Amino acid sequence: MDSRDKVLDKYSSKIYKNRKEHVIEIDGGEPQVIAADTRAIPGIMTNRGCCYAGCKGVVIGPLKDVVNIVHGPIGCAYYTWGTRRNKAKGDENTKDFTQYSFSTDMQETDIVFGGEKKLRQAIKEAVEIFNPECIMISSTCPVGLIGDDIHAIAAEAEKQYGIKVLAFSCEGYKGVSQSGGHHIANNGLMKYIIGTGDAEPVKYSVNLLGEYNIGGDGWEVERILKRIGYHVVSVMTGDGSYDHMKNAHTADLNLVQCHRSINYIAEMMKTKYGMDWIKVNFIGLESIKKSLMDIATYFGDPELLARTEAVIAEELDEIEEGMAYYKSKLDGKKAAVYVGGSRTHHYINLLKYLGVDVVLAGYEFGHRDDYEGRDVIPSIKIDADSKNIESITVTKDEANYKTFHSPEKLEALKAAGVPLEKYDGLWSDISEGAIITDDFNHFETEEFLKLLKPDIFFSGIKDKFIVQKSGVPSRQLHSYDYSGPYAGFRGALNFAKDITMATYTPVWNMVQAPWKSEPTLVGSLGGME
Amino acid sequence: MLELTPKKVSDRSTLRINPIKTCQPVGAMYAALGVHQCMPHSHGSQGCCSFHRMFLTRHFKDPAIASSSSFTEGASVFGGGSNLKTAIKNIFDIYDPEIIAVHTTCLSETIGDDLNGYIQDAKVPEGKLVVHTNTPSYVGSHITGYYNMISGFIKYLSMATGEKNGKLALFPGFVNPGDMREMKRLMKLMGTEFIMLPDTSGVLDAPMTGTYTMYPKGGTTIPDIRDLGNCEMTLGLGELTSEFPADFLEKKCKVPYKTLPLPIGVENTDAFIMALNQFSKNEVPYEIEEERGQLMDILLDSHQYTHNKTVAIFGDPDTVLGMAQIALEMGMIPKYMVTGTPGAAFDRKAAALLEKFGVEGCTAKQAGDLFELHQWIKNDPVDLLIGGTHGKQVARAEDIPLVRVGFPIIDRYVHSYMPIVGYKGAIRLAELILNALMDRQDRDCEDEDLEMVM
């Protein structure tokens, strides 16, 4: 029996039937199908969060000049206050509200009589105290159930105060994971913000999509892009702002880092504004090199290409020695990577570069295309849970529509390997023999840990100490354990340093107490003088 | 830092900014983790469970296990009964706890799920248990959820058999495993037989051995929870947290109760020791006398560094009151005392405390938030902040030292292992407070004023 069967075999028949589609072993043959983006099983300790976490927690929360009012009881606002490490910095022109947590703190009477009055008053107070340019309202579970019309209140407030006010119906019970919340957030930003600015277009300008500036990742990527000569119009959404996002439509190209959480905007902007998008990955040296070359190839300016090559060479030179050292410490080790809906894939090449093979991997809330590549999208069956998440259709914006390249040129670029509207998913980089578990849960984590014995485990805070108590070093790839950045060339060095530290910290040599392995009673047997 | 906070305190009746409380379910989850071989279960959408597990893990730096009913939109419309039944079966099949402790969420409360009925209908394996409590997130705070869960265990399990067990029932209040350990140590030293519910020591401060166990050695056992009904009396520590379950146990099993403040500081610990003394009729052993004497020595030796220093204290109601007590004992002035948890009793107790020490000009507020506390400080500053991690923004903005005490502390290590209760806890607090103030003096003074001996 192989590892996969050994673990699945412990389930009751009903759970087995469900989970066997989500757990597969990569066999290196035909592209494999995996079940994903389906309901978690009640009672199973899934790592997933909810729709609200995906919408407010991930996508709209990082927008720094926005007062994000959470409409609901206090908890949901509390848990998303400063916990995700989406770093932000305000300046004299941009207010930074990310240090604040705003909530309507609903009480029992609001649940009984409705919370609309309270929300109106909360908006009024936010305007009076902070005078923001934009307010966003997120619903939590009870709001949808009692039927508060947050969208009407937002529209009314927008008129009354002359500022932008958006509402997101991202109640926690919608969809099957955070993923539904990403989609809802994408819809709102697309409908009401992107395209409302009137900035002048700048040459060689890009948007950075699905970059949340965890540990300063976005800043590191921006630094490199600026060195080469690109102008970043808007970052969605780490250290991003309403102010910049309004003008996102003026960029030439969208760069998509986290495919899962933001591909909807990339697609809709292609339809509405004609803007091309490419999948990039700024984690890991080979991936960064390829991404930078793809961008330069897209623009096709020989000067940009030369500058890109020069910057890559300089940046590599800076870290080469360090990377070689850490590689010597990590070569031959095995890793497990369980994160998010795109991030697992992002780290595979960086780990490979360091000589670390990924033997166990998966996503919390990825869809089939995040595993198998976008080619499978037409064949994905939409179930009832996903149907509950609105999919909006956009049409061509005649005034702002522009194409950077002719269709022929785009085909040529695709043929040259530029990933235009293309993402091949985790399958493109995972090693044969690896076990993949979708919507991984605590039981499978623990069992596979015993069977596959990885040397290091990458996941989140809920798993971290479980894994570490089992004797396996564990690093969080959601928060980087309060380190970072991990993106870019310098980030790769930080990552290598951190996992070397996690693997070699002296504590690992002392876990076993001496009396567990050595006799503690020294004496002679009676009568053996 | 917090530059957008205006100095002027405006009329704000609705918008909650930078809260000092969170919702009931996380408190219920914490209480349930203090029961041996218990799986806390969150009846709602899976995000609640994830948030709560993350939050507890960040505070304790230890695994916080719990499962969820994983509601989808369908369950929210048709009720969560089938989700709960499935969950109960799966939890016993896969995770094999002795007991599942279900708490509700704002979702399942708003749709009116009948937990009593669902649990009665669920298939529970022979010898295993399922209990529940209602924890609507829109009432009270995490403190409310904590005592509701304790009462939930009592409701389902505790019985008066008619035969007293000679033990003291102890509700420790919303405190860390390190505090629970210290309470147990003091009770043992006093020769008091006790049952403490919950007991998160040995669960959320479990040792690293190289082998993970889902149910570590600690936690109140089920036989002990049953036996609570036979206790001679109940001592509820933290009056605003433990009175509710103490009263509940009295109503159900006729166990008389007494409540005391959390044993933080000299007099509060004295009251705890005296209560144990009256209960067990044992003399106070020299070991405890020695600890108390050491504390007296330390407070006297160092009083000049704390005298008349002003302090802002925020956090959970009983913790704030306890910290205000020790601050007053050290000659400090608790200028602002703020809790996010609603309840007028907090204001009354704070006022009584100030009166006892003859201190005037201080403000206490229940259902307050950090935004307002910050505004007060901007208008009339303090020398020291005491509270959880979220105070670090205010500390930085106003350049005030922060002594981390209470819940949550998600940006430091070790704190949950170390007590703040008992004389030993007071010694630790004295050291934390003195170091914060004296480090400050060393950092800020002129070169010629740097004291080698202090």
C-alpha cells in the first residue's frame, strides 16, 4: 500500500469517497485531475477560512487609504486587525488606515431590529473623524441573514458625503472557502473603482496584481521593476490604495502574482480595457528571471531588455555567495508545502534551487486551474456553492479601450513563451511521486508527516506548532514568521537564511532528555559481589 | 503611528475603533481546551473556527485544536442540524476525543439552531459525550463566552449525588496556563483539595518532546467535572468572570459560592489565601509566608521608582481591576482603566478600588476601546501602559513604555507560562513594571544623570 492509500484507508467509507478525489500522487504520466473548490466536510479540521476572510481579510483590507468598516459583531473586525502582515505606509498625500480596526460592533438589539441605522451612523462618524476619500463596508454572517441592505446604504452615503462608498456582501457562509470572498472583492473593485481615475498614461507602466506586500514583498518587487524602468500604476492590493487603483486602467500590462485571488480582475480588465496580463512569479531566482524577461519581451524595447539583463546580473551577483552557502546546508532535504491557493506553487522552484524537493503539497482553497492549469477552466463543473458567488460580466469601455499589441504580435509572443493569459498551475513544476492534498486537513497533515518524513514543513500558524511538536521544523508561508521579504532576489536570500536557521537551530539536538537514552541507575545486582 | 487619531474626543456612539474585546466563541474555545481530551467545536461557518484557532495559537504559541460545522449557504438557510450530526460522527471517528464541547456563533444563533435538539438526535458513541453552550457573538465578549462554556459543562455533567467530596470548586477566571498552575500550587501548599475548571495548564503550555499528541496530559477530567456538584463550596476568582458559573453551579447542585478578585497583587492574594485557609482549616505554611515577605521586601525596596507614576490599564475586566490593585499597592495612580467587555459592575468596582486607596481623578470605562483611550492619553498623558499587544501602537505613538499583561499577547513569548497571580506573580509584575520604568529613566536621562546604582 502506498502512502496515499495508507492515509485514506483510515477514513470511514463516506469520507474516503470524498477525500480520495482530493488526494493524489503525481505519477508523471497524463495530466491528473484533482477535486478542488468543493465543500469542506463538517467536523474535519480543515485549514480553510471563510468568504469574509477572503474579501476583507485578503483583498480589500490592505487598501491603505480606505476606511474598512466591518458590519457585524466585533470578532470579525478584531481578527483581521494587523494580523496578516500586509505592510503599508502612508505619506502626506495618502492616509494609512491599516493600523485601525473599524466595526459596527453589532449587539443583540441590532440583530433583532436590524443594523442599518447603526451602519449609517458608523459611516457618519467615520466621515466626521477621518474624512476619508473611500469607505468600504464588509458584511459578516448575521448581516446577510437579517437582510440589512448595505448596498443601498453605501449608495446613499456616497451621495450624502461626496466620497466613494462600496459595500461587499461577503458573509462568511458564502462559497466554500476564502476563495468566494476574493471573487466578491474583485467584482466590487472592478465595478466601482478601477477606471474611475483620470491620470495620464505613463510609458511602460504595469499593475501588480495579487501582491499583498506580506513582509514587504511588494516593495521588493517594485524596487526591481523601477530599477529596470517600469512605472507601477497600482498594486493590488498590498500597500495599495484607492487613489492609485482608480487609474489602474491606464497601465499597459497587468502582472499577476497570486492567480487565485485576483485572476478575475485580470480577465475583466482584458475584456473591458484590452489590457493584456501575464502570470509572473517573483519568488525564486529562476522564476524572477523568467518573469522579468517575459515583461521585457512583452514591451519589446531593446533598451529595456538590456536593462533587465543588467539588473538581473547585478541582483544575482549580490546574493550569489549567500545562496551557495545556504544551498550547501539544505541540499538533499525534503519539504512539505501547504499554503493558500497559489503560493505553494510559487515556492517550488526556489526550494528546488536550494536542493530541496517538495514531497507533499497542496492548497487550502485553490481551484482545479491552480493545480492543473487554466486550460481546464472550461471543463470545471460549477456546483451550487460556487453558483452562489456572483460572476459579473464586463463589456468593452470604448473610451478607455486600448491594445498594446496586434493579435498577431500577441500570438507571436505566446509562441515565444510569454505566458499571456496563461497559467499552467502547480502540475508544471511539481516532482513525480509527490503527494498532493487539496483542502488539506489536520488528520492528513499528521499522517503524511509520519509517512513522508519531510525535513521542513511550510504552512500556517494553526499547523506550525503541531508540526514542530512532532519534531519537524516548520515555517509559516502566510506570515513568513514575521520575517521577509521573501520575494525578489534579496528575498530569496532571506528565505534561504530563515529555513537554514529553522533546520539548524541548536534546540533540535537537545529535544531528547539524556535520561531517555542513557541508563540513569548505576549499580550492581544483588548477590553479584 | 496612529497619526490619524485626533486629539479631540468627539461624540462617537456607534463606530467601534480598535477594540479591547473580541467575540464569545473564542472564549468558549479556550475554556473547552481546558478540559482533558476535549474537542472544542464551533457551530458556524469555518472562518470563525479558523480565526479563533489562529488567535489562540498566536497567544499561546502552542496548537489550539478545534473543529467546525463548516456551514455553507444551504446550511444557513435550512439550519445546521445535519452539519452538526455529520461533524459529531466525523470527529469521534477521526479525532477520537472523550468529549465534544460545541459552542455556537452569530450565524447559528441568528438562524436559531436548536442545539439541545440536535445533540439529543446525534449518534454519540457509547461512553463519549457531547455538550454545548450558546455563545452569540453579538452579546458580551470573549469573557462571556468563556464563562458560558464553563456553565455548559456544568449543565450537562455536574451532579450532586448527595455525598460531599470535601473539595473546593475553583473557577480560575480568564487567565493563562501559568496562572492556573500557580493557583494549583498555592492550593496544594494550603492542603486544599480542589477541582478547577477549566485547567489549560498542560494543554496550552504542553512540553516539546518530539511527539505530538492531540490531547496532552492537562485539562480538567470529565469525572472531576461531574464531581463539581459534590464540592463543599465554590471559589470564583475574577468576580466579573467567575460569578456566573459559580451561581450556575449553586443553582444546579446547591454548592454555595464565594467570589473574589483575581489574586493579582498583595491584598487580592491575601484574600485568596485567607479563603483557602478558612476552607481547609490548615495553617498557612512557611513557604507562602516567605513568598509574601519577599514581595513586601521588593515593593518596599523599590517604591521610589513607582510612587505617583500614572498608568493606563486596558484589557479584560478582572485583569484590569487586578492590575489596578497592584498598581495602587505600588503607589501608582491608575489614571485610566478601560475594558472592552460591557458591564456596569466594572465601573463600580473600579470606583470602589480608588476610594479604598483614597485616589482621585482617575477614569474607568467599560465597553470602551483603544481609540478613545489613546485620545485621553493625548490630552493627559501617563507614564506607563499596561495591557495586551494591541497597546503597542499607542505606546509607540505616544512614546510610553508598555508592560504586556493579559490577553491577547501575540507579539511576545514565554508570558503564558509565567503567572501574574499569587505573591510570586506579584513579584514578577513588580519586576516587569520596575524594569519598564527604570529602563525608561536610563534611556531618557542626560549622560551626567545616568545612575550606576539605582
